[in-house]
Amino acid sequence: MKEQDMNRILVKLDEMDRYLRELGEILPEEDEYHRDLIKRRACEKTIELAYHRSPGREQGNNPGYGRKDKRYEGVQEHPGP
């Protein structure tokens, strides 16, 4: 792997780590999470940001987009709120 690619991945991992630390700071107890729409949306948005900053998710560089990953066969997606 090229050094430039490795550095790009490390930057993305740092961004993800930052969002996950932020999530740890704002994540309420489960009952409060379900009751408080604003806190729930803040947590969901933080998770979304971390996911979209993950390596390989940047625009135009997602070869698996639209295809099922066999590693996740049988795993059900969360239906949402």
C-alpha cells in the first residue's frame, strides 16, 4: 500500500474516532434516547457522519455500492424509528 493511501486511511480513521468519542459524550440512557427526539436525532446524525467518513466511503470510491456483501448475509437492517 502506498504511503499516501495509508495516510488517507489514517486521517479517515481519526475522523471516525472523533465522531465516536462525540457520540459517547452525548449518548443518553436508553429510555431517555427513546423519549427525547432531539437527543436521538443528534446521536443518529453523529453515527451517520462517522459512517460516511469511513475509509472507502468517500464519493466515487465505493466499489461495493449497490451490491450485497456476503459477509452480512442474514443480518437484518434496522427498520429505523
